[in-house]
Amino acid sequence: MAKVNTILYLTMGTLGDATDFGDLLTTPSSPAGTMSATRGLMFGGNIGGGNYPAAIQYFAMDTLGNATDFGDSTHDGRSDLASCTNGTYGVWMGGYRAGPTKNFIDYITIDTTGDSTDFGDLTGTKGYRTGLSGD
């Protein structure tokens, strides 16, 4: 299956197909995402050829449009990582990058832009995981 950079959305209160929202800056496979009520963010993924960008992308939830550069990860780019949020902070952890899995944890403040901050380390290297969120 070909990778695409399309962002799609659904209107939860109605039945129907997904609609085009805009485009991502890259065409990643296996990125991680997080969001607040106003912004959606995406980090990582494998764009092919061993390329795992460290860029963080975001888009406004209330307007249709393309993703914009948010900043970069403090650590290497990676794919297959877990993410979670409390609506204020977004966290990415673990992941895979052409070799062993990683133990990195990064966080960002969703309503600002800039590079991520090192949050600490997982107790071991982890990849291909999921995260949970709540408030």
C-alpha cells in the first residue's frame, strides 16, 4: 500500500465517509499523534530509505488546512512509538529507528510551538506500543 500525506476527518455526530482535511508535510508510516481541543500534532514515522524525521507537525482542529512545522524532537526521529496527552502536554515515548527500540520520553506544550523537551527514560527500550490519555 502506498503511503499518503492526506489528513482526513470525521464528523462524530453523523454517519458518513471521511473527508479531506489537508496534507501532512511528509508521508510517514507508523507515526504517533496527540491533540488538544484546538490542535492536532504528529511526530515521527518512517518516510522510507531509513529516514525517520525528528520534525513535529501540527494543524488547527477548527479549520481545514495543511500541517505546519511545530518544532523538532530532542531525540532522534523514530516510528512505532506510543503517545498520550492531558490536553495541555503531549508525550511521545519509546519507538523504533533502524535498529534497537528506544527508551526516550519527549513532551511538548500543545498550545505553543517549539522543540520537545526530554521528559526522562522508560525502564527499558520499547517499540510498537500504545498509550492512553485522560484528564
